[in-house]
Amino acid sequence: MRPSGRATDQLRELKITRNFTKHAEGSVLIECGDTKVICTATLVPGVPRFLKGKGQGWITAEYGMLPRSTGSRMDREAARGKQNGRTVEIQRLIGRSLRAAVDLKKLGEHTLTIDCDVIQADGGTRTASITGGFVALADAVRKLVEMKKIKENPIVSQIAAISVGIYKGEPVLDLDYPEDSNAETDMNVIMNDKGGFIEIQGTAEGAAFDDEQMMGMLKVARKGINEILELQRKALFDA
Amino acid sequence: MRPSGRATDQLRELKITRNFTKHAEGSVLIECGDTKVICTATLVPGVPRFLKGKGQGWITAEYGMLPRSTGSRMDREAARGKQNGRTVEIQRLIGRSLRAAVDLKKLGEHTLTIDCDVIQADGGTRTASITGGFVALADAVRKLVEMKKIKENPIVSQIAAISVGIYKGEPVLDLDYPEDSNAETDMNVIMNDKGGFIEIQGTAEGAAFDDEQMMGMLKVARKGINEILELQRKALFDA
Amino acid sequence: MRPSGRATDQLRELKITRNFTKHAEGSVLIECGDTKVICTATLVPGVPRFLKGKGQGWITAEYGMLPRSTGSRMDREAARGKQNGRTVEIQRLIGRSLRAAVDLKKLGEHTLTIDCDVIQADGGTRTASITGGFVALADAVRKLVEMKKIKENPIVSQIAAISVGIYKGEPVLDLDYPEDSNAETDMNVIMNDKGGFIEIQGTAEGAAFDDEQMMGMLKVARKGINEILELQRKALFDA
Amino acid sequence: MRPSGRATDQLRELKITRNFTKHAEGSVLIECGDTKVICTATLVPGVPRFLKGKGQGWITAEYGMLPRSTGSRMDREAARGKQNGRTVEIQRLIGRSLRAAVDLKKLGEHTLTIDCDVIQADGGTRTASITGGFVALADAVRKLVEMKKIKENPIVSQIAAISVGIYKGEPVLDLDYPEDSNAETDMNVIMNDKGGFIEIQGTAEGAAFDDEQMMGMLKVARKGINEILELQRKALFDA
Amino acid sequence: MRPSGRATDQLRELKITRNFTKHAEGSVLIECGDTKVICTATLVPGVPRFLKGKGQGWITAEYGMLPRSTGSRMDREAARGKQNGRTVEIQRLIGRSLRAAVDLKKLGEHTLTIDCDVIQADGGTRTASITGGFVALADAVRKLVEMKKIKENPIVSQIAAISVGIYKGEPVLDLDYPEDSNAETDMNVIMNDKGGFIEIQGTAEGAAFDDEQMMGMLKVARKGINEILELQRKALFDA
Amino acid sequence: MRPSGRATDQLRELKITRNFTKHAEGSVLIECGDTKVICTATLVPGVPRFLKGKGQGWITAEYGMLPRSTGSRMDREAARGKQNGRTVEIQRLIGRSLRAAVDLKKLGEHTLTIDCDVIQADGGTRTASITGGFVALADAVRKLVEMKKIKENPIVSQIAAISVGIYKGEPVLDLDYPEDSNAETDMNVIMNDKGGFIEIQGTAEGAAFDDEQMMGMLKVARKGINEILELQRKALFDA
């Protein structure tokens, strides 16, 4: 039924490559099928002005797509002088989700910036960014602990994300671009390793969706998230 | 338990004033407790470039807050030269939700712009904008039909929205600002008059939320939405 | 002779509603016929950088129109990323005029920002903004005195404004939009309660105007200003 | 009494140099004492979009100051990415004033852009720009007539401008910077060669001004304008 | 003598990977030691407005660095709303250099956009972009010929680029970051396969350079360019 | 052979007028034939943030063209809200070149801003800006020494610039606009008074250039630079 021939609850092949570039405190290439995103974590001392003196840290995210990561070239946002609405929405989601992974008090007065740059897009770039961004964040935080800048690892949850949807009436897991552009409903689910929801964003593209469809989507999402959490753990203990 | 003394599934007083200003094709003042938003619908012939020649119409939304609609003054976005991320995210949500109300083919080559300007904020401005925006849209579309610019009313669903959340561990309906800033989870629910979901956006602010809490929130949301749909209908047949 | 049937020296109905919104230190809805402007005054401690350490306060103004406050929708300035020339010119005029009301030394190191947002336009929005802005300013300053942040009320003059013009060869008072768009000359007059001029801006739209016409316009302006000053006083002592 | 030793109704030396640069259709260096402005007129076929098909022309103006035309260096507006409020206000005034000189119908579908660039500032740059801009405009229009692009000279009035003010209680003509920064009132007067007013902008800087002071300022303005009109005529017939 | 231990006229290892991403008409990963740049070529029908109807094509380039491609994180240009001076200078150089490779008349009315995005920087990113950009361009043009959109291959020269410099008094080839930041002179040389110069940009960073040093730099540049041209050819015939 | 009838190694008439405007610490009008640029040097205490506490000064440059300095009017960059790529490239070149004239340590914590504003363009505006900018800089620095703000004159080299090119196959000196727009190669050469190169930027516009042509261009450049250095010296000792 699916264009890719996958089962309705089957993830695309997921590959996480740590230390992908050499300068960043955390640097991950995440590949979900043909979607490829470079996630880097930059760690600097200090916090933004609105947090000065509150004895806590901050985590923020930025997202971008290379102009030709997509089928037809998009304008370069730096040249247009402005990030578009979709970009802004996505980077706010990534930042919010990753802050749920960390006890900001324990992070101390440090700022982590997670940059997610899509070099090839085939659906699911925002959820790949969150999943890969968590690994980059974990690497950067580990260095902070190793350098004894903070006493205790401030990570309180492991965070992963996946897209699900209603495609030809059925709940399906991990939509690629051909599915995404034809799905009746599209939902991004971000969860932690205790099975709790961090964020749910579901949008009816054509017909509205009902309770049963929502339950169906959440069920395949939960299955997918569990597999992704396992792959993140393998990647992180693989050093 | 609630700062306002309301029951957990009780809406704030909701008031919809049509024809609030005189120039727009649809003009609504919506008041949800102390939250007050002016929603106007502007109807012009023609469509944006990306829809030229496709024989369909378009609906878009813009959102703004008067600088002193809030407790402390925000920078005026026009003066800063840029809409902030939250604004962009909200106006995309409003536009997407209202497009679900209309058969764009039947709208013909017309563009509807829904402007939602918050003059006083006390939580729930985005859901109030959707609820009020639908009424402004319905008024504008009605004029289009009356002027015989289109043959058939293109509205296919009635759309309303409400915020719900987990406050002190309980699902509550229609959060005001004191609740919103202390809620553990915050969820915006947009539904149509057939009971279908148009959009769900739930965010854990502190702890993650579980299936049961989500079901609880959706239950109070559904109750609230039904009451709001009724109030919209009354307002619309009140001419 | 006038489209509205008013006498040449007759004001439109003027209504001043104080405490219109709940958050601002001063909040006024001013209605001059169909022109409606929300004027809020925000008071914060401190002054802009260029006044640091000079032992005085500052007053500034910002002006905006809701996109559909006018007959056809204007672009939202926040979305275009830039205030247009007319907006900039008007907010500079409002700020300059209101600074003439106050002894900035006595204001101490406080900044007052007057936001004037037009929700419905029918001519005379800038003069309505000054007249309403003065009332909002007076309310905010009163609170400052009541909270004993300053010893003495720093208001030194009461300020009001009105537009006049030459319409069909005659000086007329308080132009509405149909007159304004056909007037030969358009003049904004800002005066204080001692009968002194704070600012005069007269522009020939078609033919140039002569001394006699100017005298005629100033005469009706003076009459109108006196009535407006009286209405401001009533509003302010009406608490 | 005046810092410069001039009589209260005495202009600074005024010099108009035509054909100052070689590319523009009209190019004038105007020197009013130490204030020096290059005014060029550019003439192109066609009109802005909002005038398409109306069978008339358009005149617009732009104003700028070289960063070090003033005592301390101002930021370059091109580098800051934005014209400031004063610039915008001035260029709108110049454009409006010069449009009063021309019958736009007779100009045909041509656009004239008047660029006024201050290379040295010592007070009165906006009125110098109008006075010099008129000469550049006249030169450009003359070429249009000579090239037989239009049948008839569309200039209907000669336009000149001057600043006046109240300085130490007295009306004075043509304020230089030391006077301008200490004047109680500052007024810009734009008139035509029939003695009519095109625009008047008077601002009380300290105390308000009264009718008598206004009459005094207009009297010296009229005297100054007459002298300037004469110098413009000499410059224009001096080819 | 060199930090890397290379001979003065020795290139870093150069790797060219074609078809690096799947959407673009040409997509190349170029690696010069630790410098890694993704170069994609996008081909669209039509030309920019200034070339409409001239019967020729156009080639332009854009350049960007991922925020954490460098040792410390740079601001994201899309977020700051503006490309910095260095970026603008580099993308103009890339575009100019690659236009020298192609007969724009033979390209017909097509536009090629070369995007060069640095994912890891270690000196020489602009010359790597030109060298890699040429390969991406060649791939895109080849497709145009294969699809019979144009009759003849419009490439007239093969273009390659390298940086050279004076380091500790000696001419050296292909500076990496530690050399680049300490070089006395830094020169970028762009040449074609006939041994002609397309562009030379030499800058004294500390002391000025003399004729002899320039000759020395050009000599090693020529040697390096010849090796790079050979590697480009291998990559291009390697399909 | 040359449109102007000049010999291939002949400069245009070069005129340097010091103290051209009255406010700046250094103010020069440089005229190279019909190219006219106002160069001012502004000296302020303090340095940009990135140099704070390093005990050295800074020199930066900005460049602009009056909109009608050219044959057809260019958009005003301040109005467009953005400097174009060419402007940015030029002002970076001017700043870099002039920094080579000065020992920044000896300059102490002062910042020099060189503004180069083209009032009439006929080719060679960037090299004229450097040549004239050096004289303005020298004047400003001299005042600093005279006021005993620094002990020693920090100028270590005299800097001049000229454009050369290949025109009809021959190396020519100091291209005017008709040559510049038809030259096969265009090269800007910046040198000091010891005969050393500060910067070389050569671009093949049509055919590539070879070693011999480059030597030919450098030869005429050197001759031209020597004459310009002499004229700069005359101007500077001419007070």
C-alpha cells in the first residue's frame, strides 16, 4: 500500500553518525531514509540576557535547509534576509522539545545551541532534527561533565520524535515525501523514554480526523519512538 | 481550585459582536473573559501568484497584538521590522484552521484575509482568533453570495477552537493567563461541527503528559467546543 | 454644504473612554465621529541611552493602523517589515506634541510610551491620537504621583489637536474622510490650554492658500480646540 | 543679536550652481551659507504602478545626508538598512512641495525623481533642498520640452522655501545651526511666486507661540522667499 | 616548515564526490583536507529580468557556511537577516569565475545557480567552492545537452582555483586555516585549462609583497591548478 | 587608440582638494578626470567591541554613490534598505588597504572611519577612494598628533591605488568608463611608497589574461602609482 512498500508501522532505515564534523561540541549526521540532517551542538558559557543571574542554563535551536535540499530550489533565507514561517515554527519546536530533556538548573549558566541543517529532504526533517539533535546535545553535555564544568549530568529524559499520519485511511509511521504530500492527516509526536508525551502536533490536511484515527496514529508513533530511542542509545554508547 | 473559581470544564464568558468596525466585509469583536480580539475578514478578487489559473480561492490570516495588550509592553513588531516567531506560528495556525472551513474551489478566484488583532490579552488569544475569525469569514462569504459573485456558499464546516491544559494535575478548560503560565501542559484544540479534529497542538511545559491526561483534556475540549459552536451559530443567525 | 451636514465650525461627536483596556497605566478609546483610536500610555522606569544621567524623563509615541481600519485593506506593517513614511511622520508629530505637555525634568528618569492604534479610520486619526494620547498620558502620570514616585505633577500644559481645511473655498473644522480627500488645503493644529500653538502643519493639496484662508482656518481651529480641551477636562475629572 | 551678526530679516548668502554634475537631466549645487546640498533631477519615461494608465506624470523626492556632513558623524543609513524618521519626513515634504510646481497631467507619463544630498549641513537643509530641487526640476523639464516629448511646459508655479523662527523672542529669517538649536520656535515655509502658501510647518521647541509671533515669522518668511525666487529666476535664465 | 608537514608546493588531499545529494542537477562534495563544501547546480528555464530577450543564459552563485562549520559558532545569516560582507564578496567571485567557463549565448535562456555550502571549514573555502562548483556546473550542463534542450555543450573552459600565500617568507600552496591566519600574504588564483588567468586577488596581510614574491606565488599556484584540473577531469569522466 | 586620446600609460588629470567640507577631521575632494569622490575621515576615541582592551586602534571605510552619480539613476541604497554586493566589496577593499598605511598600535584606542561618497562616476571610483581616502586619513591623524592625543605619527606607509586593464589587447593605465566597460581585463592595484603591493585584484572580463599581459599591466600601474604618490605628497605639504 505504501509507495515505499513498507509496512504501516515500519520505520525507514535510520542511521546516526556521531562526530560528523570536527569543530562542534556535538555533531551528528542523521539519515532517515533519504532525509539527511546535520545536527550540531554548540556549548558556550553564559546565558541570554533574560536569564542573567537566575542560575540556570538555556537551550535553543536553529533550523535551515540548503537551498537545493529539495526537489526544486528554494530561495536562500540568508539572501532573502528573512527566515520563513515554516522555518521559525520548526526551530521553535526543536528548541522546546530538547529543553524537555534537560534540567536547566543543573546545566548551570551555559547555553547550548542546536543547529539542524537539512542537506537532503524526503519528509520528516523536523522530527529527524529532534532525534539527531538530542544525540548532539548529549555529546556536548558529556564533554561539559568530563571537563568538570558541571558536577552532574543534567539530562533528565531521552527525547525522540517521529511523524505519523493517515494515508489512504490507515495510520502509517514515518512518512516520506510522497506520503507526506498525500496524507489526509499529518502528526508529529515527540516523546521521552518514560513513554510520556512532550509535544503532539496533528493537522488535518483534507478531512478532519476522529478519535479512533488519533489513537491509531499514537499507537504506531509509540512503536516507532521505542525503536528510535533504542537506536539513539546504541549510537551514544558506541564510543 | 482554579484562580478564577471556575469549574474545570467551564468556559469563560464568551461574547461575539458582529459588525464591530464599519469598513471590513466581516468584522467581529470576540471577548473570552478578559481576552479581546478584533477579527476582520477582507475579501478581494484574485489569488496569490502560486494559485493563478487553478480555479480556486485562498484564505490567509495575520495576527498581531497591540503593544500594550499585555501586562508589560511588548515591542511593536512594525517598529522592530519583523514579526516574532510566536506571531508567525499563530497566524499560520489560524490560516490553516480556517481553510478547513471552506471548499476553496467553490470560493472561486477570491482571497480572504483574516486579520486578528489582540487589543487585550488574558490567555487563549490564538483560539479566540480562530473562533472569532470563523464568524468574520462567514459574514464576508455571505456577502459574496448575496452579491452573486459565487453561486453557492463554499463553507463546508463550522470551525471553533479552545485551549485546554493540565493544571495542578487536572484537565481544565479555557485557560486564562494565570493558569496558562502555571499549567503543566497546554493544548490547543481546533474542531469542526461534525466532531472531527482539525488541529491538535499539545505541549508539555513541565512534566510530560500521558495518554490518560490527553484523553481528559480532549474530553473537556470537546465539551467546550460544542458550547462555542452553539454561540457562534447564535451570533451568526442574530442578524 | 458639508457631506455630513455639519456647520463649518462644528466638531464631530467626540467621545473619550478612559480605562478602555486593563493592563496599561493609561488607556483611552477616543471616538471622533467614525474615527476610533485606542491610546495607551506605558510608564517604565529609566530613559533611553541618549538621556542617561541627565536627570530627566522622556516621552515617545508610536502609531499604527489595523490593516482593515480603512476602506480597502492596507498591508500590515509588521509583515512588510517596515513602517511607511506616513506612519513615521505621524508618530514623530504625536511624540513632539505630547512632550510639550510635560516638564521632563519633573518627570524624573521615567519613560512614557504613547501607543496610538487606529481601529477605524474616517479622517483626523493623527489629531485624535494627540487628543486621546494626552488623556492617557495624564492618567499614567497621575498614577506615578499617587505611587509617590515623583513629588509633583509634571504636566505643564493641556494639549489638544484638530484638523481644519479649506473645503469648497471655505474654512471648515474637523474634516472627515470624504472632506479630507477633497479639501484644497489640510491643516493640523495642536494647541495648549493657554491658547498657544504647539505645532501647525498646513499643506495645500490643490491650489495654494493665502493669508486670509489661513486666518480663517486658525479661527475655526481655535474654536474647536477650546471645545476639545473642555471635553478632555470633563473626561479627566470624571473618575 | 544673531550669532552670525545678520539682521533679523537677512538671508545667508545664497548660491545656485546649475549643471553641477554631468549625468543628471538637472543638477544643482545650492549653498545657503555653509549649508550645501546637491539636488539632481532624474527624468524617466513611465509612472509608478498606482498611476498606470491615468495619463499623468509623477514627481518624487529622496533626501540623504553624507555621514560626515554634520559636526559628529551620523550612521550611514544604507549601512544601517533603514532611513530614519527625520529623513522620511523631509523627503515626503520635498516631494509634496515640488509636485505643487507642476501640472502632472501636462507632464505626461514621465517620472521625475529629485535627489537631495546634503554634503555639508549648517541648518536649513530641507528648505535648501526644495529651493535647489525646483531649479533642478526646471532644468529637467526644459529638456523634456526641447526634446519635444511633451508639448507644453508643465510648470505652473515657481516654488521656494525658507526656515524662520523665534530666536531670543524675535522672529528671524533663515536660521543657521547655532540659531536652529536654540530657537524657541522653528517654522518651515514653502511658497509659490504668486505669494500663496504651499506648506507651513511650525513647531514650538520650548514655549508655545502666539498669533503675533506667527504673523512676525510669516512676514520675514515672505520677504526671504521673494529674494530667493528672484535668485532662482536669475539662475534659470543664466544659461 | 608548514604546520601540516606538507612541501611548500604540495596540495592537501583533494576528493571530489559527484551526485552527493539526489535532487540537484549537479551535486558535488568537495573535500580539500578538512575543508568540506557541498556544491549544487540548479538549472531552470528562463533568465533574470535584466537579460530578458537577449538570447543568452545566466550563471550565478550563492555561498554560505553552516553556523558551526568553524571553530567557534558564527551567527546564522538567515537569522540575522543579512549576509555579511565576506559572504557577498565570495559569492560574487564564484559567480564571476564560473561564468568564464561557459559561452552564455550557447547556454540559451537558462539560469544556473551554484550553491556552495561549507559544512566544515579549514581554509580555502572559496577556492574549493569554485573548483567543486565547476564540476557541479558541468554535470548540470551535461544533462541539459542530454535532454536536447540545447544543441551544443556551452562549456568553453575548465576552471579551477587555489589559494597561495607567503608563509614565513616562502610562497606556499593551498593554505589551511593555521597557515591562512598567519600568512603575510594571501592570494586566490583562478585559472582555466589553457593556463590563462580568470581572476587574481592578492592581499598583503602584514608586510607588502614584492614582484619576486608574486612570481613565486603564481608559480606554485600554476602547479597546484594543473593538478586540480587533472582531478576534476578524472572525476568528470568517472561516471 | 584610447577613446580619450590618452597615451596607454597616461593618467587622467588628478586633482586633490583638502578641507573640502568643514566638519570632518579630514575632508578631501578627489577628481580623476570626471570621477569625483568626497572622502572624509572621522576620528573618534574608542574602538569596536572586538578590539576592546587590546591597546590598538581601528580603521574602517564606507562607500556610497549618490543615486545620480551615474548615467542612469541607481536605487538609493538607504531607501532599498540594503547595500548591494558591489558596495560591500568596495568598502571592504578600501578599509583593508588603508589599514596597511597605519601602525594600529601607535594609533592607540581611536577609530578612524573613512567615508567615500561618489558624486560623479566615470570609472575608477574605488581606486580614487583609496587614493583620496589616504589623504583624508593623513589629515585626521595629523590633528591627533597635534592635539597630543598620541605621541608619534602612526602612518607607516603612503598608499595609492589605480586601475589598469587590457583594452584592445594593450595594457592601459587609469580606465575611464568607456574603456572600463569594454576592457578584456580589469585590474585594481594598490601599492605603497616603497613599491610594495598591498592588494591586487585582476579580473578577466572576456578572455583570460596571461603572464605577459599581467606584467604589462603591473608595469603601467607602477608608473601611475608613482605619479599619484607624488601628487598626494604635494597635496599634503601644501598647507
